Amino acid sequence: KQMTYEDLEKYFHMPINAAAKELGVCVTVLKKHCRRYGVSRWPHRRLKSLDKMVERLEHEETIAADKEYFQHELESLKQRKAHMLRSFGRASAVSAPQVPAAKPDSVSF
């Protein structure tokens, strides 16, 4: 079965080794699929980092006087995360797998 971008996206929240194991493929094969869909680096750490920043801001917002500032920052981080995920999806539409051209039966040199 051909792996789709949506199949990959479901596992972005976990480390690449765990994702490969869940998908039943080796890491090398998973990376090949990622490159096919424009994912040059496995996004787990970036997503985790953004999620931690959101958590910290949400906590600080509850005790802060200037709640508007924190709400703006939270929205900005959430948009960055959404943009990152969308950019992978756009790349997949642009670089969909190509079917190799048919090879001639005989070639003379």
C-alpha cells in the first residue's frame, strides 16, 4: 500500500523511530516517504517545542496582568504550528510521486 501524507501526519507527534515502528517500516523507508512529500526533517521536536511554548504561555497567562499580550503570543505560536503542517501538505501536492518513463526494450551503444 502506498503511504500518503495523511498517513505520515498522524505520527508527527512521536519520534521518528517510534513512528516507523508503528507504521511497520524501517526509518530509512519512512524518510524516503517524507522526502517524497516535502518533509525534509521529521517534525516531532519542532512540534514538541512549540507545544511546550504554548503550555508555558498558557500558564503565564493565568497569572499575568497583561492577558492580551499572552493571548496574542499564543495565537502567533498556534499559527506557526498550523503553517508548518500546511507547508508540508502543500509540498506533497507539488511533489507527488512521479511514475518513471517506460524504458525501451533495446538500447544500442
